Amino acid sequence: MRSFFSSLAARLGRDQRGATAVEYGIMVSLIAVVIIVAVTLLGGTLKETFNSVQCSVKGGAYTAASTTGGVTTDGKCSI
């Protein structure tokens, strides 16, 4: 009986097929977290940049968003 369990433990110790799947799962989840954090931090900046480019393509001048007295106003495009 003891030899059965020791041989079973040896076989399970050598079998690493599931280990790579777990490692890939951890890598994918970490990459997803990095992407979510980057989009969250850069989201507002990217929106302002795209609005500025859109206004420039139309031939106008873009005024960035501002905060006055706790109230945030959107950027304006004057053509």
C-alpha cells in the first residue's frame, strides 16, 4: 500500500501539464489588469487629445476643458 502511494505521488510530481495552463492564466490576468489601469489613467487625456485633433481637422481652434469652482466644463471647438 505504501509503494502505491509513493508511486502515485511520484507520477503526480512529474505531471506538469496543468502547470503551464495556470501560468498562462496568471499572465493573461496580469496583462488585463495593466490594460485596465492604463485605460483608466489615460482615458481623460486621450479624450482631450482626440477632441483637439478632430477640431484641428475641421479647421478650428480647440480650447481645453477647465475646472472652475468644482465645475468641469468640456473643451470647446471654435471654427
